[in-house]
Amino acid sequence: MSVINHDVIIVGAGLAGLRAAVEAAEYCDVAVISKLHPLRSHSGAAQGGICAALGNEEEDYPLWHAFDTVKGADYLGDQDAIEVMCNDAPRAIIEMEHFGVPFSRTKEGKIAQRPFGGHTRNFGEAPVRRACYAADRTGHVCLHTLYEQCIKRKVRFYSEYQVLDICETEGVVCGVVTYNIRTGEIDVFNSKAVMFATGGFGRAYKTTSNAHANTGDGLGIVMRHGIPLEDMEFVQFHPTGLYRLGILVTEGARGEGGVLRNASGERFMERYAPTVKDLAPRDMISRCMYQEVREGRGVGTAKDYISLDLTHLSLKQIETKLPEISTFAKIYLGVDPSKNPIPVQPTCHYAMGGIPTNVDGRVVTDEKNTVKIGFWAAGECACVSVHGANRLGTNSLLDLIVFGRRAGKDIVQFVRETKGKMPVQKDADKKVREKINNILSRTKGESVGKIRADLQQMMMDKVSVFRTEELLASACRDIKSLRERAKNAVVQDKGKEFNTDLLDAIELEFMIDYSQTIIEGAYHRKESRGAHAHEDYPKRDDANFMKHTLCLVDEGGHSEIKYKPVNMALAERNWEYREKFVAKERKY
């Protein structure tokens, strides 16, 4: 076993991890650990844009942005964090431009902006152009730019290392335990600060826009250390995934004028959201699409999808502003979007819940927001709760940049105040070695792939866009069965080098753990709010459920649920806009 020392360890090389690394590397020795090459991180798949109230194309203000975010979150977002994010957005975008992000431009040379779902002017009056974009490759160019900035600052990258555990000494996080995918060796990284930026968990579902690497490892690891996950029942389904594949078709397609049509060619969103129509929030549009299919208005021979119509847009508009999705439609479905509508259906896209943190990215461990010393998290794996029960499009990249930077700044301050090296945890690698040996020693049992496929299908069938008491109760039973089956999963590859079969088995255990928190949180939330649409409880219940869920599941499958209050800072402040942020029925 090698012990590798750095001041700061960041796990995950997406935008949140890289932005924190850029911030901290000016003052500290920073290492970034990733199971992929950094430029393959899933942040690069983000297409449509990153929002900020720049007002380049029309009047806009951070306060309007904050209102849209609070309302889009179905009032479950923490308003102190939302205010921080929206106020910092314009500065963050200009900074990214100065780092080198090649944003698309207006005729005047300013950063171009387009409308996105749920973003409005003057507190809901009409759609507004707030999404800054680089064609439909915004995440891609942001990822490359921050990687370049990290190289410039001499950040040390450890690619193809999978983190399997964190190290603690007397309750203080002081490093991580890794598996070197190339060699099969176990290494311990010792540090003064650890940050998780491990991304989302869309691979728990069969149909998803997420990359194959998005298995939610960070979430499984923290629960093994007694840290609960927050608001895991809120899983966003993006309305426009390519039919049967789930590959993302950016909301920017609708921002540029694309419309959703049912089998009769009707632009049905005019019935559901007459003000913003096809630019309603994602949770609402996904439910409306399912409703159209349920009521027999779906498209195709099986009547099981909806059409995204871009045929009225000019070829130049499609080729310059939406080139990537045009290519995807042609390659994967054989559809030319300039001539024919694209078949789409909702796809599991984003996790609103995750590892609880405060606005500086510090991980908190309970309903009292007790800080875990030495431990930070940011990005999709974290829940600072700016997204509440439903995230607005383009707020994800903003979340990564704003809170990645804030975590980086806070880490620098912590490292400066921490004198000397943190002591290495004794036998830090023991649990990991025991787990690996246990998995490799099995000779009889099911394949990991079969168990994982059954998990993904179950989550898709019983814990997706619409939920019922019966389905969730059935899912609770299913997850227990899957846990027992996973204990006997057999891997065929018994070698050391590039043993992805072994890693799949470890990831499966993490997937089962956090999937149980999704199911348990959904079962106990007896209301409908944001992405959690419970058909037995169709109304939002602010009296009983205006609160965050904290769910902890141990390795044996035993769960514990607690709750903590939502921060309503903007609604409780004595100012002229107070009433705008008080919870009310969500209409568009």
C-alpha cells in the first residue's frame, strides 16, 4: 500500500471539482482523483447553457432569477443558498469568459442568451433570455476551459483511480482509499481536506441521459460513514430524451423555438401552461407528456412517445445553435430534424438530492447542520438545496461553478489554519481489501449485470415520473431482495488490471444503498411536490412536508429518516418583495 500526500484531495473531475481545484491551487497542493480522464466527465455532456441575469439581450435581474428558482423548486429550495447563487451568477459567467469559455455572441459581440424552461421576467410575466450558451456544447467548452486552467496551475491529476472509501481520524476526514484501475493496487491518499464532486446517479434507472460512469459512488461511500442523504426522492426526468435511448436533447431546442406535439399535431403544452407553454419547468412537462401518452395521444405505432418539432426553424438556426442534437437525431434515430420531428420521451436526468452541505460546501451530518470537519462536497452529488424539489434548466452548470468556487475558497482557508500533516488513519485500507477479497472469492451466484438490470428496471417502473403507495411499497420489498442477491453476485474476472467486473460489483452495492433512500424518501412523503408526483396524494402539503428529508441506510439495509426545515430567508425578510417568495400554488 502506498500513502500519497497532498494538501487537498478533490474526488471527481467535472465542473464542480475543477472549479474548486482552480480556486485552491493558487495557494495549496491540490490533487484531483477521477475514475475517468477529466475530459470524459459527464459535465461535458451538458448542452443548453448556464444561466445568469446579465441582461445582454433584454432586461433581467438576479432577483427575478431567484424568484424563478424558488418557484421552480416548488418552494423546497433553501432561499439563502438560492440568493447566493443568483447574485453571484453574473460575476461567475464573466469570470468563465475571461478563463476562455467561447460563448456564442450577439451581433454586438456580447454573450448570447436564450430562453429556458421556468426562467421569466418580472416575477413570472413572460419568458426571458437568461441562458448563456456555446451552441449546444456549453458543458463541453466549460470543462475543457477549466481543465486548461488546472494544468496552468499545476494541479496533479490521478486519472483511472476509483475512490472506494474515505479516511477518518477521530472523526475528522483526512483522506481517501483508492483502487488503481490500471494496476489493481490499493492506495491511500492523505490530506488536510477532502472534497467530493462525484456527480449524479442516473444509472440507477434504465432510461437515462447520464453517462455509464454516473453510478453515484460518492453517495454510497458517505452513508457508510453515518452521513445521511438529503431529499433523494426528488429525481428529475428531462422531457426530451431520444426515444428509447434517453440521450439528451437540450431544452435549448425549445428555447430556440421547438415545440412538443402529440399524435394529432397539437401543441399540447398550450393547454397545461398557457403563459410559458413549451418552456414550463421540466417536472411539469414530463408529467404532461406522460399524460398525453396515457390518454392515447402518443405518437408512433405504439403511441408511446411525443414529437419535438423543429421543422419550422431555419437550417442555419439548427446548424449553428443546435448542431449536436441534430447529429444525435440523425445518427441514433435516422431523423433529420430540419425535415421531420424528433421522437422523444422523458429520461432520468438529474438528482436534486445528495450529500447535505452548507453554502460553503462543507458537508453537514444531521438536522442541526453539524459540520463534518475536513469534508466538502459540491455539484450534483451535493445538496446545498438550490434546486429543492425540481431544478430549472441551466441552473445545474451555475450550481457547479458557484459552489465549486465557494468550496475551493473555504478549503484554502481551512488548510491555512491547519498546521502540519493530518495523521493517517490506521488500517485505512482494511475494509476495502476485505470487500474486494470477499467479492473475488465468490464462485457461485448471479452476474452483476443481471442484478443491476433488474434494479434499473424496478426503479424505472415503480419510482419514476408518477408514483403510488402500492408501487413504492412494492419497491421497498424489491430493494431488500436486490440487496440479498447482490451479496452473492459473482464476477468472472479474477485479475487485477482493468478489472471493471469487480468495480461493477462494488458500484452495484452503492447503487442499491442510495436507491433505497430514494424509495424510502418517496414512500414517506405523502404529497406531490416538484419531481415527486404521488398519485395517491396529488396535492402539495406545506403544513406537513415543507421540510427536507434526511435518510440514512446502513450496509445491512436498515434505514432511518429524519427531517430538517427549509430555509425561507427571502420570504421571512422584512422587505418589499417578501410576498413573492412565500409558498403558493405553482402556475405558469
